[in-house]
Amino acid sequence: MTKNKKIAFFDTPERHIDLKLRIQYDGFKFSEFIRMLITAYLEGDERIISLVEEQKELKGEQNAKKRKDSKRMHARASKNIDKYALDEEEIESIFDMIEQECPEL
């Protein structure tokens, strides 16, 4: 049995109403929208990471050296993903080759 956790935060009533209306206008449920953003952040979506880095700089949350190191780390990770990541078609092709070479599996 999966136990879900509730995520909550406080904001002004005006921003809450504006957010709900905007999300509804875009055709999402509130929970769908929040999960979409969380997933994008956790999966390292470059658009979200860029926003986070910008906000850290504006708020002074990290010193310049830490921000630079963080950017370098993200760039290196992105490069490795591009270099080694396989798309669905490539993965399927690998399984096809394994199946041809070892039909007993």
C-alpha cells in the first residue's frame, strides 16, 4: 500500500485565486499542475533548473562559486545523458538483437 504525502504551503488569497484560475484556464487540475512541476524539477528539466538557478542568484541563496559549480555539474550531467542515453527505439533494437542471439532467453 502506497502512502502519499500531502504537500502544502501558504500564500496570499489573491495569489491562490490567480493561480487556480490560471491553472484551470490551461486545462489542468491543481494537483496535476503541481505534480507536473515537481516531476520536471526532480527529473532535471532544463527549463526548471534555469529558473531555479536564476532565483538562487536573485535571492543570493548560494555564493557565486557554489552556483558556478552547480551549473558546471548540471552541464556535465546533461552532456553525459546526451552521450549515453538511449531512446526507446534503440532500446527495442538492443532487445531484438539479444533475442536473435540468444533465443533461449
